Amino acid sequence: MTHGEEPLRFEVLGLLRVVRAGQEVDLGAAKQRAVLAVLLLARNTPVSRGQIIEAVWGDNVPSSAVNLVQTYVAGLRRALEPARARRAPAELLTSVGDGYLLRVESGALDLDVFERQVLLANRMRAAGDLAGAAVELDDALALFRAEPLGGVSGLFADVERGRLVERRLAVLEERAELGLAIGQGPELVSQLTSMVAEHPLRERGHGLLMRALVQAGRQAEALAAYREARRVLIEELGVEPGPELRRVHQAVLAGDSPEPERPPVRVPPQAAAPEPAPVTIPAQLPRAPVALIGRDAEQAHMDALLRDHDGPVLLVTGPAGVGKTALALHWSHRVRDEFPDGQLYVDVHGYDPNREPLEIGEVLNRFLRALGVPAGDTPVSVDERSALLRTLLADRRMLVMLDNVRSSADLLPLLPGAPSCVVVTSRRRLVGLVAQVEAKLIELDMLDQDAAVDVLGRIAGRSDIETHAFRELAELCDGLPLALRIAAARLAVSPRLRVAELVEELQDEHGRLAALGLEDGEGTVRAALDASRRALPPLPSRLLAIIGLHPGADLSTHVVAAMGDVPLTEAQRALDALTAANLLSVGEPGRYVAHDMVRVYTKTLAGELSEPERRTATGRMLDYYLHCADLADGMLPINRGSVLVAPEHRPVHVPALSGAADAMAWFDAERANLIAATELAFAAGWHVHAWQLPYTLSRYLWLRTERETSLRITEAALQAATALNDDDARFVMQFNLGVALVQLERHDEALHAQRGALEVARRKGDVHQQARALTTIAGTLQDLGRAAEAEAHYREAMEISRVAGSKWAEANAHHHLGVLYLTTQRFDDAMPWLRVALRMYHEVGEQCGEASCHVDISTALLETGDTDGALSSARLALAVACDAVSPYHQALAHDRLAAVFDRLGAAGAAAHWQRALALFTELGASEADGVRARLARARAVTVG
């Protein structure tokens, strides 16, 4: 601030304003105000010019954007420091690098005052002064004069406005919690009723209202409020109430108090304030690795995320054994000085086969104890423990590391707000965490060749004269850190061993185990493994060799039983013995994996089996996967052809599958193994398996939108079918090839494949197959914009399928002809065809088609003004898609529900688009981009 000028007060919790000495400062044009909003929300932190341009203009950046930003900054400088001499340097709004920094004094921004009062209220509540905390929250909430950032437009402002509105709602709910704790329920009923009406999808608001009604002696109304909450949640989101709302409901039904148990309120003595308790600064990080090689890029990326985001959540993810924990710990120790308030650490044991994952409540207990909360003061409920953790961490700069996490649901109650940083390690990408808190992904893979060479060079201590040989050695080790370290150790302890000589040893896979062996005092690693095998009973010893024939990364008990032709119980006991001998380990529950060196060992043992033994075990393995995939495929909620799958060795023991959900779960668990078995069958000349395995996988891959994989295995399957000279197989694979190409929008190639399928069907005289081929040809012609040809093919398909009695093909043709009319905006013409298709789908049990048809009917009804009918059809689509256990069709239904709510101007559109976006994103479906754009537009309209 220039000397002699009155202090400025900045306001964002309402109309964007700057006030000096009671007079509002003229902030200029709308875009200049938007620039100020960006700088204010990043107060006292540099903002690059590019960030300002993106925030103000989004995707519509003018060519003169840089000059415009400079003009707007100059205008803001004049407005904020009018007494500054023309050429004197600015004091409030300064240039920093390629951007700008706005200096805002403590307490000069209403948002900072709000957060400070909320923090004070949290501390007063923790000290037992509930009434005082309530007063502080009342004062804080009074700072919201109207909708935040009033008068500022653009996507950036919309996002920030939504964040501030959400923050106000959260504090309103905290204020209601305080009111209930001090018996103000009767006075809160009116306010909570209005809040629930305005935000019907917030479960916490419903629970607060029910508790207030009980305190007011209105139990019957509290039960009615629960029924209304349940109805809204089911109709709008398709979910039942959560555990807290159900707990309150059960308490009211039982005539008990729904208030959670609370520690006794501690009233501070009036005479003199007690000495403040010392702040506990935990330092829980385990010891970091001495050196971390080959992860410099990942560490730099994490550094940049920490620098560019206030309180980021960093998600380190990748396959088992790739070094996630090592990277996270090494980085956390390196930046610990950035977090003077301490570090919290917990291993959640999400993947530990020998123990259950830690419950959220236990993790919260550990953190609260580390922060100095006495055991007797720890709240009973998980929600209250989570709230206390957030209170204790508010305004503290801490590092929290959550190691080995399995799912997003395990995390949310553990996450503090800014400025603390959270580091999570997980084998999964945790899409839910990315969607809900914008976690930043750091994905680890095997080391690239340069990093692998660096590992070898550093550990081996060799010069760079053998660089080429080092690169060959790194390639043979496949970037696997363990193999690299063993190879480098051999070089380090054997100075006369040339790198090229070790490379030559590794060229032969059968000798690779010995070449990568380390002396253990008794012999090589191979000798030690042989000794372990000799100590095994006969069956585990035999199965260890057979396991080496399996092409996948992990094994189930069922497939081992099939390959060894033994009862399931004996296979299980054998796997337990191998696990106890540390020759196998348990990955996911019920699935067994071999360490990399043991994997090489089992392949070596498999190569020592006789040819008949290898062929028999391989055939049984392929038969097992084919039979089980056929069983699971038959349970999927989508029509399939009439291919007869009859493996020679039908397995005696198969997984218990009782419906679509079980089938999808089995496919998810065995997906990689099934694809590996398919590739093995093709490469080894098992032609029937090579085309029938892709056939049984095709519907699953379609539901999971795995389009590239589907195309790859289908192309190989068509070659196998051609080699067999089997027209039935050739038709199926030609047909599926067309489907895969359509999904990838390669329409001309798809049309060629589909016409090839039709040619095969006509040559065979199979009218069922002709109807299916004609329908897919029509769909592709429609995609190519050849509507008249498409309609003719649909009608021909209907006629042929009617003659053949193929109701599914007839339903499919009706459906897609209706869609054709939809795309040409002939909505009234579309409805009869869609309704007939819907009835036929229902008759043949085609749930995915039924769900999709409901979505299309909803579209037609909405466009013709029947919003009630459109809403009903969209809800039916969601219900059927949920029954079908199809995330893809659930996403389509949520997208359609959102569109209807958006047209009605009703609450719920954003929630349904968020759900659709999460589902499409998790599937990797291209439809996610469209939903993301619709959600952004809806938010802009709602807030604007």
C-alpha cells in the first residue's frame, strides 16, 4: 500500500468489491474484474500470465490476450493505488517472472476473515466452549452477503464460486451440529427445512433436520423427513441413504436419542486462562531408502505439483513391486522441511494377504493420538473423529502419507484440507479419488532403459566404456528393478566379469536364472530353489513345474486344479504349501503370484517336462478358461450368438457364478489371463481356442469399452477361423471384427468386414446371421451419413429376422431404425419403432438393449415436450442398467437423467452428470468428454 493511503478491504463473498475508507473502488470492465478475482484467490502467490489467460478466457483465447492482460493489470494498479506516481513501482500488484502477485494484508480479504473465524470456532469447540463456537460461526456465515464472486463470469469463476458455496454449506452444517449439541434443535427446524429443500441431495442436511425435529418433540415429522430423504436419494441418484442417516432413523424408530455420544463439555475456569497445551508435532515417516535411482522425473513432477497447488493430494500408483512406497517415502523425507507442523504416516495394509486392511476408525484413532488427543477425548463416531482431525489440522502445514490403499472410500475421512499435503500409494488408479478431490496421479512403470542403465552403472561401479553392453543388459532385465540390482551386484563383486559376457549368459532364457544368480553360501539361487522344491511333498513339487506353463501373471486355485487334473481341495493344499515355502505369494485374495526369479524358475521347470505332459496341461488350461468364459458370457445381460462351445476336457471344478454381477466380477479378475491364454492359443496353433476364447470375451470387452484389445484379439481370431476353414467361425469373427472397428470409428473398414460377414451368411443360407449382419451394416451406413441406405438395410433385416423367428435381431433392427429417426429429428416417427423394440428386448431378456432403448425413448419424449415421460423413461433406463450390472449403460442413463433435469431446471442435473462422468472415465470411454462439457455448461448457467 502506498504511504498515506487508506487500507483496502477486498470482498469475494458476494459481489466482487474493493472498498477504501467506506467507498467502493471502481474496478473497471468485466474482464478486468475477472483478472482481479484470479489474483485475489491466489493472494500473496505468483500467478503466471498463462494461468490468468486460461482462467479469464478458457478455450476462447483472443490473439491479443497477452496485451489485454497487461492492460487490465495496469488498470487495476491505477484503481488500487491511485496516489502512486506514474513511473513509481507498484507495491500491491507487482510483476513476478512471467506473471503477477497481489499482496493482500492479513484480514483484508473477507474470505480470510471467514476461514479465521471458522478455525477459531473449531478450536473453541475442541476446548468445550460450544456456545462460543456457535457465535463465531454465526459471525463467519454473516460475511456471505450474496452468491460469491458476483459480477464475475467464466468457467474459472464458476468453479471457484461452486467451491465457495460448498464451503458455506459445510459450515452451515457444522453450525447446525453445534446448535444440536447445545439443545437449539427447535430453533433450527425452520432453517434446516429450507436448507434441505434447497439442497435435497445432501444427506447430512436430512440427518440434521431429523435430529432437530426430535429435539422439538416432533418424532413423527422426523420419520416423515427420513422417508422423503430416502425417496429423493433413490429417485435422483439411485442410491439408498448412507449409514449415518440410517443410524438416526433407527434411533428415532426405537425411541432413542439420535444424538451421537459426546465427551462431557469442559467449561474453562473464569478466573484465569489455563496455560495452552503444547502442540504435538508428529514425525511418523519410516526410514527412507538410502538411494532412489531412476525416479528423478517422478520426483520433479511431485515437486512441481507441490509448488503449483495448495495442499495437493498426490496419488502414487503402479503395479506391485514397482517401488511406490520407496518413491513416496524418499520424496516425503526430501520435502519434510516444507511441513514444519509434522508428518503423519500409516500403512493401511490394503494389499497385505496376511491381515485385514485397517479400518478408517482405527486410522483416525492413530492420527488423533499422534496429535495429542487423549484416548478418553476421542469421539465415538467415525464422522466426529474425522471432523476433529480436520479441526486439528486446519491451518497447519503437515504431510500425511497413506500407504497401500485399496479404494477411495478408505481415504476421504482421512484427508485434511490445504495447506497440508497428502501422499497416497495404491496399486489402483483410484478414479474416485481423482474425481472427488482432484488427486494428482504419479504413475510408476518399469524403469526406462536410460534409468535401468543408470541403476546398473551405479551399483556395478563400472565406467561408461561398455555403455552398449549395459543397454543390452538393461533390456534383457526388462527394466525390472530386482533383476537390474542382481545383475549389477554380480558385476560389482566380480571385477573381471565383462558386461558383454553377462549379456551373453542372459541371452538364453533357460540359463537366465543361473546367470542372475547370487551366491548364497551353498550354491546359486537355482540350487537354493531346487533345495526348497525337494523339501516339498510330491504334488506341490509337480504343480510348481506345471504352473510354469500358465501364460498369465497370477493364478487361481481352480485353474491350477484343472491344469494338474487334481481335486480342488488338493490344489488348494498344494498352493498353501508353495506359499509357506515362499515359492508363491498371495496377491489379491485367492490369487497367487510368483516372484520374478521364481517365475523364471517355474518356466525352466516347465521346459523340462515331456512334450505330452506340456501339451496335456496346456490343453486343460485352455479348456478351463474357455468353459468358464462361456459360462460367464451366458450370464451377461446382452444377447449372444449360438456358437457351441464344447472343450475336450470340461473342468470338474469351476467358480460359483449365479448371475451377471458374478460373471462380470469373474471376467474382471481373469481378464489378463484370458487374453494371455488367447494369445498363447493363437501362437501355438490351438485354432479352436484361438477363435472361441475371443468370442466368449467379446461381450465383456464391449461392456467394459476395451476397444483396442477387442480389435486385436478379434483380428487374430479371424485368422484362426480362416485356418480352420470353418464358415461358422468365420462369420462370427467377421461380424465381431466389424463391431470392433465401429467402436473405433473406422467405419469404412467396418463396413467392409460386415459385408464380408453377410456374404458368409448368404453362402451358408443362414437367415439369422443375415439379419444380424444387415443390422450392423445399416448402423455403419448411418454413421457414414447414408441414411436412406441405412433405412433400407434395417427394413430388410426386419423382414429376414421375422421370417427366421429371430426376435433379438428383429428388436435390434427396430431399435436402430428408431435411433436413425432420432438423429434426423423425426421424433414422432421414432417412437413406434422404439416401443416395439423395447417390448421385444424385454421378451428375450436383453437388458442392455432394454436400458439403451429406454434412454432413446427418453430423448424422443423430451424433444417432443413430454418431460414427465422423459424423466420416467430415464429412471427406468437406470434401474434396468443397474440390474444388468453394466456401468456403461448406467452412465448413459445418468447422462440422460441429467439432461432431463437440466431441461426442467431442477436440482440433480449436476449430480447425475458427475456420476456419468465418473463411470465413463473409469471405463476409459470417449463419451466422458461430452459429459464433461455438458457438466461445465450446466454449472456455468446455474451459477451465472
